[in-house]
Amino acid sequence: MRIDMHHLAGMLAAAVIASVNGLAAAPASGQAIAFEVGAEEEGDIEPWGGGRRVTRVDLNSMIHLLDLDESQTSAATELFETYSAALRDASAKFNEWNQAWTKLNPNWWSDSDKEKEHQEKQKLYNEHLEKLRTKLLEDVQLLLREEQQANWERVERRMRRRETIAAASIGAASGARADLIAITEQVFAPDDVPSDVEPVLEQYELESDRAMKALQEWHEEWRTRWEERESEASELSQEEQMQLGLKFMREAREKSLELRDVNVRYLARIGAMLPEMQRDKMEDRFYRTAFGYAWMMGAARGNQVNAERAFAGAEKAGLTEEQRAQLAEIKKQYHRESRERAKKDAEAIMEQEEEFAKREITSLIDMMGAFDYMAIQKMTAERQRFEESVIERVRSLLTPEQIEKAGPPLQQETMPDLEFEE
């Protein structure tokens, strides 16, 4: 396979621009960039797509951490809905402008003057979003009593954690892309977190916040440096773009290792304090979040080869008591082996990332050689085979009628015959 070095250099530079500016990079084909604000699911992390945003997850954190009463909750929710409407309006206006701009200037990113003009509009958009964000947070604080104000710093830490994790997606160490507090909230109801775990989570919050502040400050330094060189950025050669991208990704990996280590250390510490079922759930969510590409199957088959979907389908297929007992045993074995595989894969990935951080990276070839991509592909292939073997075990429990009720992936798709009339 021949590697297009110029194309890869451009991709690296685009990734740097996207991360340091907190914006979606311009698509190579020149189509309009979409900055859409949609409804969030509980626990989702909002990616940076045009400045910092307050999300519904942040609102729920405020309600919980500040112990807002019914009246305060209603007022804060109303403020948030007003903010969200303004955010959608700003997004729609920017999209409308951007689509018209792209139509009139289909190759604007290759024209330094046009690119600068576009960046100025993006900056204006970001500044407007930041003003909306600041006003919302100030208005919410006006609702608080004095004792609630004392906890506002926890709200800021929670928001900083979400924003930093989202911004750290480019080049960051795998284990840095997880938030143990969010994971704990997904495993336990707010009032069900064990009392001895809560002080450990508070320690984690403080220690991880220090690492996140350092990562955020580093991102800000890069953003400032980029803005200072913005006028000459379009004049950089392909080699200079490549070196810029390599430098950014190397530093991103180094800066995020501390956060990864905090996460791994506290995962083990909290897990040791939990009953087996809750510990397993926490580890499951952590590995899925932090090491997703090794945890999940190959991208080619995606969600079609997923034992969890097979379990859910089987449970809706009208099982007998004996079948339910057999399915429960398969699920138990699956989850145990799945976690063991995830831990092994995660350890291998972390070892590679630590080795990468020590290497002298001077070229894209060095960058590509810093990871054993064949080993990563082998992990995903083995994962896929493992999932398929579990699905086959579940399928063997069911009657043809039950398999039909269960649907995919238990119900296998068949290829139609290709026939032609003579």
C-alpha cells in the first residue's frame, strides 16, 4: 500500500487546528461544516464543535451538586432552555452563513486570504457562544444561597473535566478519555453510592482536576501559539505541517499520561471497595470508554456482531426457564472473559503508549512505527471472533421460531441468489 505523505501531513495539520481551536476541521472536499446543537442523552460527553458549551449533563450536575430546591431547579432549567434556544439560533445562523460561503468559495482553504476571513467568522461565532455560556453561569449563580455558592467550584471542576476529556481526543493517551465520576453515576443512583467510596471519589475529583488543569493550560498555550502564527500557517510547507502535527500529538500523549495514570489508579482503588457486580460494571464502562477501539469489534462489522445485542434479543424470544438459566450462565461467562480480555488489551495499549512517549519522533514513518498497528488489528479480530462464538452459543439454545423473534445478530442474514432469466 502506497502512503500519500502529503495527504497525511495535511490530515495531521487539520487535526491540530481542530483541537487547538476547538472547531471542526475543514473537510477536504470543501463541503459545508455543520455545527449542530442537538439534545443530549444522559451521561454523554459533548464534543467541542465550536467553543465551550453548557450541556444538559452540566445542568444535572448543578442540580445534584448544589442541592437545588424545586424552585431553584425550575428556574435553572428555564435559564438553560433559554440558553439552548440561543445556542441553536447561533448554530443555525453560522451554518447558513457557512453554506453560502462554501458555495461561493468552494476552495477557500487553499486561499490564505479567504481562509483568514473564514477563521475570523469562526472566531466571532466562538466568542458569541462564550458570551452565552458566561451569562447562563452567572444567572444560575444568582439563584444560589450562600452555602450553595461554596460548592460552585465543584460544578466548575465537573464542567472542566467534561470539556477537557472532549478536547483531549486528539493524540491523548487512551486511559485519559474517561471520567470515573461520570462512570460511577452510571453504575449507581445518586443516593446509592457507598459511603466509603464517596471520600475516595472526592480525592479523585481533586487529583484528576489538577491533571486536567495542566492539560487544559497546555491546550491554551497551543491555541495562543497557533493564533500568533495564524497569518503564516497557510504558508507552511508540507514538511512543516507534518512536523507541527507530530509535535502536537507527541505532546498531547505526554501531557495526558498523568491523567490516564490517575484514572487507572483510582479505578483499581474504587473497584476494590465494591461488591463484585458493581466493580464489574465500573470496569466494563471504563474499558469501553477509555479503550473503545480494542474493546469493540472491527469497524467493518461494527454493532452487528455484538453479544450484548444477542442477549437482549434472546430475552425477548419467549424463553423457557431452562433456557433462561442457560442464558444467564453464558452471560456470566461472557462478562468475566470479556473483562479479562479488555484488561489484557488495555495493558498492552498502555505499554505501547508509554514506549511511544519515550521515542524520538522526527518523521511520519517514526510516528506510524511507534505503535504496533498489526497487534491492534489482531485485538479487534480476536474480539470479533470471541463475540461471534458467544452469539453462536446463544443461537444454539433457541428454536428456529425463537431465533426469528430475537432478530439480528441471532437471526443471520442470508445473501440472495443471483439469477438471470435465459
